[in-house]
Amino acid sequence: MDIGSQEAVLEAHVDGLEETLPTEELGPAPDVVIEGFHDLADRLE
């Protein structure tokens, strides 16, 4: 799998997490996790 494919999969995964995580119940932690995924995606570019 090339970097572009990995990046697309990661971004789709992050988008899915943003839609499915119950952020009201879990507080700020999911935002930290999602930011970590965005940072990782940026590093893969």
C-alpha cells in the first residue's frame, strides 16, 4: 500500500471517528485522539 492510499484510509477513519464518537459523554479526550490522527496524517504527507 502506498503512502497516498494509507493517507486516504487514515483520513476516512478519522472522519468516521469524528462522526461516531459520543463526544458529549466522553469530554475532551476524543478531541485529543482525533488531533493525534490528524497529526499522523500530516506526517504521512
